Amino acid sequence: MPPTTTAPPVRWLRELGRLVVPVSCPGCGALDVPWCPTCEALLVGPPARVEAAAPRLDRLDGVPVLPVWALAAYGGPVREVVVAWKDRGRTDLDRLVGPPVRTAARAVAATAARAVAGRPLLVVGAPSTAASRRARGRDHVRVLARAAADGLRDAGLAATVVPALTRRGRGRDQVGLGARARARNLTGSVATRDRALARAGGARPAVLLVDDVVTTGSTLAAAERALEDVGADVLGALVLAATPPPGAVTKDVRNLLAPPVYLAHGRGLA
């Protein structure tokens, strides 16, 4: 009779893993935790309106600026967490960034319900370049889009994640580019996947955009224009973090709060 074997204890495997790849919080470096409570708390709380700090969202056609909600200011530990999650292979953080986005989406749903008015609500992630997706091995924004859709459904809205946007041409990643360079880089490079949009949303779907970080607003503005060109009604955007403008006294996202945007030209988020 062959000898029986038993699987090593889970704790033993965990300790072995720590020796091979030490686990630490990407925000502060605390050991033996994927994300410490102090850094995790930076993404907890009601989202703040931050579009006033994103100058490329300004419009010249009389339509109010796109409302944008952020969970935190992009700096310090928050920046380290986001960079580790999206660019340094910390896919284990998916399960940690998702819940705060889901909670924030529930808060956004309270103001979005009247604007949706019974139409399909599509959650659309901002598109990355093909080179960025290859380097990261995935579309990381889709993690946020799924969490946001879950939060909207928690609040009673029939939300669906739709990959309705794509990047075309040879545009480079936006990281490290200034405001004007970001705008030039995105000019004409964001396009819609018309079939996916039509199948999911019908003639005039309501859309909530989702992205990881808003800096100048160039990416969200390009996405908004591309979706509007095919008849979608872009209600707003939800992002993990917002970059404070140069010279900002504080890194608290609450101090980037924008004034209310009232019902006008079909955009009914206050």
C-alpha cells in the first residue's frame, strides 16, 4: 500500500511565499500585509467632485463640464498603491481597490438615477494603449469598471460593463506627459466600438466613465467626445484618484471639490 501524503499546512505555504516574495504594503512599506489599514483608509469615505482641477475637461459649447468623482488625491501613499497595482505587477491589490470603488459608485448612483431615466446605464473604462496592456498583461481599468457596476447595481440601477472604447494609432501612454502633450497625444486616438455600444445600450445609452487617475482630464475629455459622437449620453466619471494642481496647499481630495453642476443640456448630476 503506497504511503499517504498530506498537503503542507496553509500557514507553511504562506511563510514560504513570504521568504521568496516578501509581502509589504505598497503605500508605506509595512511588512507582512498587502495593504495596511492606514493606507487602505485613504480610499475610504464619500467620493469628492474634482472636475474643477482638471482643466482639459472645460467645454466651449455651453454644456456643463463633465462631473468627475475621485476617492483620493493622487500623491504620497495613494500614488504608491496605484503605481504598484497598475505597473508593478501587484494584481493581488485587485481585491483591495475594488471595494472602495464599489462603495463610491453607490454614492454616485444616488445622483445618477434621475439622469438615467430608465435607459441602459453602461459603465465604460477609459482605454489603454495596446502596448500598455501588453506590458501590464491585462486591462487594469476593467477591474474598476466591474466594481463600479456592482456598486450601481447595489443601488438599484441596471448597470453593465461595456468595452466601448479603444485606442487607435500609435499614441503613447499618458504617464509623464504635460497637459498640452496629453491633449495632443489623444487627439483623434480614442474611438468607440460601435457594435458593442449598440448591442448593450440602444439608441442613446447613459454612460459612466471609469479610470484610475485623472490629471488634466485629457483622457476623459477624449472619451466623452468619442461617445457623444455616436449618440451616448455621458453622465460623469468615477476615478480612483485625482492629481492635485501645481501649488496645491493640501493633498486632501476634499479640497478639490467642484461646485455643483445642475440639470442642463441633459446632464443631470448634481
